[in-house]
Amino acid sequence: MGKKRSRETDGQGDVAMGDPAVDTRDDDSSDDEVRRKNMKAKSAYPPADPVSGAQDMDIVNVDFELFNYDPQIDFHGVKTLLRQLFDADAQLFDLSELSDLIVEQNTIGSTCKVDDKANDAYAFLTVLNMQEHRAKQPIAQLIEYLTNRAKTNPSLVGAVPEVLASGKHVGLVLAERLLNMPAEVIPPMWSCLIDEIEAAVEDKEPYEFSHYLVVSRAYREVASTLDQSERRQKKARDEPELQYFHPEDEEMRKHAAASGTYEFTKEGESVADSKRAFQEMGIKPCGFMMLIEADKFQGAVQAIAEYVGTAT
């Protein structure tokens, strides 16, 4: 891959939510120099419940930093987050080879960590050229899987399979984080991705896309099969509102040419019970994807920054 990229800023210190600036510091002068972007955000512990949103009020201040991928450090952390992203269907993919693809592409995307580069990632974001890597097993698996899953949703079937079969350069966007990560870390990660893609295109690298396909997760509340209360069963039928594991997805989908959910193929009937989190209702996860035209992508990223800034 090409040379390490960095961006200069006028000042150093914390990144404001409205202005996700980048602080570039070199740990040494070798080719392994680290691009670090300082952020300060509040992370709540224990994490908020995914259904009720309730949490204890104890707050600790945590400094998060963004790093380039390091194949010697980030393989296992990225693989763990990929397993979380693909949920019940993670077993369908060669996650080891997919993780290798991500961490070896170390000038595109970021990991988010606490304290030190050597720690596991709390979050990651990247984009892979599906056309460029389509002969590689994990991308071939994902193309087939996403095509088939898109065919199960009328909102996706008219767009996603056609684009994936067109031979166009489509950017597969993969992002995941621990459930209790603060939203403040998200806009800087996406803004850096935009910068890195622009720099890669200037260097004639294969990151000039026609579309971006963002793969994510969502869930709906469902009645537990262990609780046969007619009232709760009726509530689940009447109020199947879609909820987002990544709240920014709700804003990003407004910029998508097509977006929608799909059922995981390997999920058992008892999954909602195992994810009740001691609430009356269980949660049923599902896959979620958004197809965004390239000229709308930067606007979608800007909308995320504005949305997070308003919501926090």
C-alpha cells in the first residue's frame, strides 16, 4: 500500500464535536509512525441497556485516540468486532482473512483505542474496494451474501444486487464499536475516512467509488417466547419499531439511494430471549445496509457530525 498519510492542524488538544480536527503526532521517524487524533469524550459505565436506554449516572472521563491499522496489533481486535457486526451470520465468512484485508490496508480507516496503540480497538472503521478484491474469498462471500440478503427486502432488491453485479467500484464500509462507546468518537472517524479516501484518489490508488455500501446492524423489540402474556405479545406485534445499534445510521440513511434491514440466516428462535437484558421485551437483531451514491457520501458524513452534536 502507499505511504502513510497525515494532516496538519493549527493547534493541538481535544477535538470539539462541531470541529473534528486532527492532531498528528509522530511517535518516531520510522515507517511505523502513528497517526494519532486526540479526542476527549465521556463514556458511561456500566453501558446503557439496549432496550430501555437506562444506565447508572456514574461518569468517567476517557481519552480516546484514533490510530492507523497495525497488522501486528489489530488483527484480533478487528476480528472480534467483525464477529459482533455480522452477529449470528459471522460463521458464514472467513473473518480471519477479512481482518487481514482490513489491517493490511493501513492508510485507510482508523481504530479507536484508549491509553496506547498496543491495546485492542474499541471501535474500527474502514472501506474496502469490492471490485478490486472480489476474487478474494471474504469479499466474494460478502458479495454473494449481501446480494441474497438484499433480495429479501423490496427496498433493497432494486438497487443493491444490480450495483454489486455491475462491475463498478463499490466501497464496502465496515464499522463497529463496543456498545458503550460514546457517540463523540464517531464523527472524527468518518471525517478522517473522507480525508484518507481523497488522498488515496490523488495518489491514483483504487478508492474512487461509484457507491458506498454501508453494512450495519439494527434490532426490534419482540415479545419473549417465555412470556405468553397476551398484552405483551400484542405490544410486540403493534410496535415493531426499528432501533439502531449505531444511532447515526438513522441520519445516514436519509442520504441513501436504498436502505433496509434483512434477517440473519443463522439466528435461532430463542435469540430474543437470550438478549432480553432483564426487560419485559426481548430484542431481535437484524442486518441493516445502506447504498449511498459517491457524490452524496460526504454530505452523509457531515450530517452524522451535526446529528451527534445535536444529540449530545
